[in-house]
Amino acid sequence: MSSHREAPEISKDPVADNTDLYAFVDPNDASKVTIIANYIPLEEPAGGPNFFQFGDDVLYEIKIDNDGDAVEDVTYQFRFRTVLGNPNTFLYNTGPITSLTSPSWNMRQLYSVTRVAKSDDGRSRTVLGTDLVSPPVRIGPRSTPDYPALANAAIQTLPGGRKVFAGQRDEGFYVDLGSIFDLGALRPFGNLHLLPLPATGGKDGTKGYNVHSIALQVPRTDLSRDGAMPTDVMDPRSVIGIWATASRQRGRVHREDSPSETAGAWVQVSRLGNPLINEVVIPLGKKDGWNAREPYRDEDFLAQYQDPELQNLLPVLYPGVFPNLAALLTTPAATRTRDDLIAILGTGIPRGVVGGFQNFTGPHVADMLRLNMAIAPSASPNTFGLLGGDGAGFPNGRRVADNVVAIELRAIAGVTLPLVRPSYTPDGAAALLTDGTSNAEGYLATFPYLMHPNEGYEHSHD
């Protein structure tokens, strides 16, 4: 969760596993958008001697739809390659790593960034950077004594006012994994569960773990349909759809005395737009297929948005707590379609539903993180995003601190249903749902916003 180990096949291939996607108008430069795509779930910081790294055989991509057809118009591609200094030692480093050129750093990764854009005569490719340095992982006070300086040195400036960072970060997504996957329990409401336990505070199941992040900051004009600066919130051209993917080549050959080799066309094996979709909305038998699909084909999964399984489980798991939701579920499925969830997660919210707001990309049901680039960053961000009256937060894009677990729990429980069904009254408990967690490590105030990673020598899990 949000998309960690969310499908049977990708759970066996962590370096290609999308975990989270963030996109927001940058609070330090509102002419820019920052997009962060995370991969490799639940990295144990002490995981040496072969520490976590991006896959040299994986194509990582961030994709942008700016005309509402759920097909990418702009793509940023990232390819990595590993360079060994001394192949005859088992050590990642042979002494302190004090700079990105330190000779004691034995196993380093370099990467390239390419922008692919749709044009009248096909697609144009522009290489924005090559042999960019991904910083080392954070090992400990002897091996990486001044890690923030190392990481900051790896923030690269690209042509056209762009920035990029690719490397290890703290896992900024917070969720009570241990409780939620124990029959849908929320610790703050544990006494109300079908199998009750005392109510307690939440425990962040991702605390102390790391991920690998690709963070990109680009001008808004890089992403807009006509290259113009979006200024009108109600203009459809101000809204973009964003998703991230990982792809592998179709063939792999294993040899007896040498590393395996890959060849053939690239095949998508993982994707992510909105948080928690493949995790808790798509059923187990369809998860692998969902990961391989392009968003424009998501109409096949419409039934899961119309009548999500979690909606039906809440009154069962919490008897008597959601009487209004339970009553709704006694009506025929065809008459209780969750048009609010379809809008929030599938099409974007059309104008006229929330005053002064829209992030509608069109009628295509597609899993994309939708961002209205004309909405300025909030001076006082609310972690509940749009539910908290803050239109600069989820589901309008997603900022690193947005409490997406609580937002989506409350939406599924019926808080947003009156937007499209005014006669419905949400249960009082629906507006209180939370797993009770927060991110103890916090976040950076500047790019790349996710905190420096936990070190292997000294870290703790909740």
C-alpha cells in the first residue's frame, strides 16, 4: 500500500514495482510542477552487501496525458546502468563515501533522462541528460558520514529549467499495514470491529523503510496541451493526467557462466496513477492484468469503481457503525452506482460539483493522477486535501504529506456521495475514518521533498 506488493506477479519483481506517485504545483516555484515516482517497496536500510538500486534492465517512465484521451502525450524515460570500480571485492564501498566521485564508492549507478513528446509527424525524442549520478544508499556514519550533502549534490539541473533526482529516499507514505490487512481493522476503531480489540493509536507499517525515487521538476508549460501557462482553473486545458510505469524487455536468456541477457520489445509490468487502486479496488484475479494495461482501457474495471468491495465490507466489519451505508447497500447495485468515486478516481471531478474547482479530463475512465495546474499551492496545506477544503491537495494531484488513506477511506464510506446524490446522508463515522498514522520522519521543504533515507546502521520500525 499505496501500491506496494499489490499484485501477485509484481510482488516477485520489486525493482519494477511502482509504490507511490506524487504530482503537485511546486510550492517554491509555482511556474513548475514536481512529479515523484517511487519504486522498490519496503527497502530494509541494512540490506547489504548488495544494497537496493534501480534495475539496469527496467525502463522507468513518467507519462502525461494533456488532451483527455488517457494516452500519453509527454513521456519522461529513465534508464540506469551500474558501474563497478573493483569487481574483485564483495564490498559496496571500501571506505567512507565523501563525494559523488569518491574512489571508495565501488558500486555506483548512472542514468539518462529522455523526453518523448507527441508531434504532428509522430514522436520527438530529446535527451535531457546522460551519465547523471544516482547517489549511494545511506549505509551508516562510517560509510556515508554526511549523507544529506551527498544526496543534495545528486540533484541535477537539466536544460529548459528542469531538475531531476533519482536515488534512495525515506518512505514518505504512511499506513498501518499490520492492522489494515488483519481483516480490515483500523486501530482507532478496534473496539467497534466485528472481532473487537482495544482502540489504540495507529502504527506506521512503513516507518524506517526506504524506497527509490525518481523526482522531476519541470515547467508547467512542459506539460500543457498547447505549451501555454495554465491560468484558468475552469479551462480543461489546465488539467493533466499523470501515471508512472515500469517495463521489461520481452525476452530473457539465462547463461551458465555469465549474467542473463534481455532482448525484445518493452512490455509494461507495473503502473500507478491514483493511490490504492490496484491495492484495494481491483480484485485479486485481475491485478496482474491491470498492471499490464494502458489507462485508456480501464473501462473494463468500471464495475469495481461503481460498487467497490470495501464499501460492502465496512458495515460487516463494523456492525451498527454505518447504518446509512448499510441501508444503501440493500438497494439494487444498479441503483447505487458510486458516481462520486468514478469522478474522483476515474474521470476527474467535472465543473459544477465542487464550487470553483474541477480536474476533469473527460469521460474516459482511466487511472491517472489528475492535476489542475492552474490551482496555486496552498499557503496552509491541509493533509485531507479537497475533503479538508484544500483544492491544491489530493485528489487534485497528490502532495507528499497528503493523508490519502484517510481520504479514500472516507470517500468509500460515503462522505463524498452527497455530491452526486444529495438525498444521501453520510454516517457520522464516515467523516472520522483514519488508520491513525502519520510520517514520523517528516518531509523536506524543498525539492525532492521526500526526506533523506533511513540509514542501515541506525534505524527503527514502528
